[in-house]
Amino acid sequence: MKVFIYNADGLTIPVEVELGLPFKFVCTEEECGREVVIEGVVRLASEEEFTETLESTIAENSDFKKIREIAARMLVFEGKVNGKEVKLPVESFDDFAKRFLEQVLVLR
């Protein structure tokens, strides 16, 4: 499954994961402007847990306020980003595409 992990060292990083299975992803300096190492698991979460994770992310980095619009509130990443323990909101590519298309269609 392809997903976006939000606020991974201040970035939104697209990765391919298997839900519930540990993974390691390295975003190179060429790709991300700096090396970002992500290790952990993307898993299902309750809407309440997702919302808490999302609000905690926004409190840490207000640049991510826009992700409050995520409708499918069910995925979180737990693990390490560059060695730091984190819990971050995640959105699947499919859900992102639906949200994007809804915004574009509403604007028309």
C-alpha cells in the first residue's frame, strides 16, 4: 500500500508499506534535501487515536494544519525517524487522491 507519512522530520514522505509489518525506508539527500531514515510500522488506529496523533503533529509543526482535512482517519506510523521515537499520521494515496479530487470539484 502506498501512503504519505506526515511530519517525518518536517516532511511529507511517500512510502510503500505492508500494513502492520515493520519496514525501513531511506529518503536520500537528493530526494528529500537531507537524508531521512524511517523505521517502524504503519498500522490501523481508531479515529480517536488518529485524531490525537494528528493534533499532536500539528502542535509540533503548524505547517501541517492542512492535514486536518483528512477524512479517512485510520492509519498511524509508529517507530523512529532519524533515530527519534515518533507517532505520526498517515494517509493512503487513494484517500489523498479522493480528498484532492473532492476539493478540486468543489472549487469548480
